[in-house]
Amino acid sequence: MKVQAWVAEDITPPTATTFELIRCPACTQVHFVNRVDGKLLGDKS
Ligand SMILES: [Zn+2]
């Protein structure tokens, strides 16, 4: 039987580790950028 072990570090919200907060030089606002695919959070295109 396989037992899955959970530790405190593993329950960090995905957005905290996957997305990086960057300040956009174009609109001077902050955006969340996905570290994995480089897409902006909420970008539908
Ligand atoms: Zn921007």
C-alpha cells in the first residue's frame, strides 16, 4: 500500500510558488507571471 506523505512545505498555495509578481514597465502596474510557461495570470489569449 502506497502512503502519501504530506509535509508543511507541500501545502503552500500553488500561486505562491508558480507565479512571480513583476512590475510591468509598460503600464507601471504589477502582474503575476507564471514561472512555468511565462504567461500572465488571467491572460486569456
Ligand atoms: Zn502591464
